[in-house]
Amino acid sequence: MKVATRVERLVAERIEESVAVHRALLASDTLLAQVAEVAAVMGETLRRNGTVFFFGNGGSAADAQHLAAELAGKYLLDRPGMAGVALTTNTSCLTAIGNDFGYDLVFARQLEALGSAGDVAIGISTSGNSANILRAFGTARTMRITTAGFTGATGGKMRPLADYCLCIPSEQTARIQEAHILLGHVLCEIVEDEMFGGRGAS
């Protein structure tokens, strides 16, 4: 019988940790209901030709771009593009705003320029305390843009500012990020299916 190496044990442990977080998601009726509600709001916005904005820092910026691409391109179905926009991709805009107004405003300023009442703003932060996301949520509230936060167990400072706060039951950044992309994919699938289901999958 083969004895697992240290690295193999590490791989197994991390997978087990991730599975445990996903099982905790399944056990949270509140979180499952919130995901369904956020999907409904996103679908309503997109049907009215509104926009869903995504933003975050670091790995969460990558998730923002990933999810925006799932809407603008496709997730599972061949269908018209939907208005998913990542506020993390325009380097000239990010550096100009950061230089002239401060990094805390890199998302709020773009939301002010591009957003409209009835849009959706999805901020992704494992801690829930990223200052630039908190400022963007403040701007969104003033503009009557619905906000959804993807964050960790406590929700951080984001929790009272977001209309919906999807709190992953973990304090480990990697496990939280894995769950964020899972829920993001689920949101995209629900929206795509409800808007275009039956038109044929690729």
C-alpha cells in the first residue's frame, strides 16, 4: 500500500477544507436565498438594458473580470451578450483616478461615470473591509444602484452597506475566493437560463 507523501497529504487537506466550506454553503438557507435574490435582481437589471458592475482588488479583481466576461461573452448558452462590466480593467482610468483623487475612489468614480439608477454593483472583498469597495457602495447607494457584496464570514464593514451580503463561512482567503467564484458562476447560470434558456447550449 502506497504511503502518501507530504505534498499529497497537503493536496488532500486543502481539497477537504474547500469541500467543507462548500458544504457549509449548502447548510445556509439564508445564503442560498440571498443568491437567488441577487440573481433575480441581476436578471431584472439586464432585461431593462441596465449594467452589472463587478470590482475587487488582487485575486478579487481577477474574479470581477472573470464574472463580467461570463455575462458579456457567455457562460453555458449561445445567446446575446449581457452588460457585465469589470471596473478593474482600464489601467489609464485606475491610475488617473488613483493619482488625482486617491486609490479609495478608483471604483466609486467609475461607477459615478458609468452607472445609472437600477444597475447592480457587485463588490468582492474577502475581508469586507476594502476601502475602495466601501466608497463605491456609498456612491451606489446615492445613485440608487443595488449593491451585492461577496465577502468572508463576518462581512466586515461591507455588511451594513450592501443590499445583499454573501458571507462565505470561512476566514481563509483562498477558501473564500474559491466559494466566491462558485457562487458567481451560479449567478451567471441562473441569469442566463432565465433570460435565454431554451435557445440552445453550445
